[in-house]
Amino acid sequence: MFHQVKVPEEDQAAFRFLYWTPGSISAPLTYQMTVHVFGAISSRTSCIFALNKTVDDHRSQFPDVADSVRRNFYVDNYLDSFDSEDEVIQRSREMKSLLQLGGFNFTKWTSSSRTVIAALREFVLASPTLDLDLEKLPVERTLGVTWGSEQDMLTFKIRKPPNNVTLTKRAFLSIISTVYDPLGLVAPVIFVMKSLLHDIWTNEDRIGWDDVIPEALSQRFYCWNDHLENLESLSGPRCFRFKRGRWTQQYLHVFTDASSKGYGAVAYFRTVFED
């Protein structure tokens, strides 16, 4: 996506870089990028603007797809759900056509449906190497969680640090950042460490970035870390479906509570069926 969006000529000097051939004795050469790069702070905003401009310019041709692009793109990843296989196939074809009008090549589509993957291979959207008759559907990572498309379940993969790590404030922040959970599925687990982070930050001894965290605080971390791998045993459906029968009423109940340390919320579906 990034390399498909050009940098205005007057701004390209901000993307200059030096290149020196290894082993060369000559002076390094100076180049500048003409397209956006992954490391630039401005690139995401500029590329999303270009994507949305493509949508707005061609909305009359693809009204349904245009709204989907606006709602469901996260930088260069598109996440969506559909009620039928025919709908997802049609939508993906239209989206490929729409994005190509802006110079974006839509690739690497995957699904929990083998029928969808087979149909999209015609448009070079789905994996050409997967044997749909013999192999299981792939496991993908998206927005911090692992999605097993075969069972259509969300799970977690944890990179647990070694038990003998020297726990400084810098190391502590690095470790808890590895549990990336933007959907908030394991917020109660991360909250324990956010509470500890607050206590470290406000400790009367003014703990420095590379100071070893006092034992009274570090023991709370080690207890949490010892059980962290248990997250890998958790799983949940990507989508909640009510397959029992036709329902007549559906409610979403949300409960919240707070303490001096933090707050929590939990939501429930309540569904009334015809019977």
C-alpha cells in the first residue's frame, strides 16, 4: 500500500537517504524516495487519505463497497464479515476493481469458507498454494490476536520472556507490551500489569529506567508471568451466531463497575426465540 502512494515532488527531499556500496571507497550516493515508506510518521495518514480519496472519486460506481472500505480498513488490512458466501465473493470482486482505480492491488484474501477461497483464486485474491481438499485452512494473525480460520475462532499466541530476566522498568514495559490486545479480549489480564505499572511509576524511591524493580513489586510481575502462557488455552468465536431458530427480540446488556484502581465492563446477549 505504502509504495503505491507517491510523495509530492516538493516533499521528496524529506525522504532522502545515503547509499554506500559495501567495500566501495567512493563517496556515498544520495537518493530520495518518490513514494511513501513504512518508517515515516506521515505515511499512514497520507496513504489512508489516498485510499479514501479513491473511494470518494468512484463512489457512484461502487456505493456498497465504498462504505465498506471507509469502515473496515485498518491501515492496509481489511476485515469484514458477511452473511453469505455469494455476498463475500461479489463484494471482493467489486473491491478489487475499485481499489485498482487508485493504483492499489488487493491481494492475500482469506476466509473461513473453502468455497470463497476457491472462487477468489480466479481473481488472484486467495492463496494459490493451499490444497483445499487435503489441508487445513491457515492460522492468521490480525490486530494482535490469532485467527484460526478452520474453526473460525480467535486465540492468543504468547511470547513469554525467560524467567531469569533482570526486571528493570525498561524491561518491564517491553514485556507487557508484547501482550497486544486492541480488541480488549484479555483486558482483565493486562489490567493487573497496568496497575503494577502505576505503582512502579509512583514508587517513593523514584525507580529509574534501568534500575532493578524492588522485590515487593517484582514478585507481582513474576506471579503474573508464570501464568501468562495460560492465555494460549483461551479461545472464542470470531462471530456470535444464533443457530437455534428464528429470534424475535435481541438485547445487549452492559454492566460496569469501578474501583480506586480501575474500572471494568461486561456485555451479554439476551435473545428471545419464537418458541
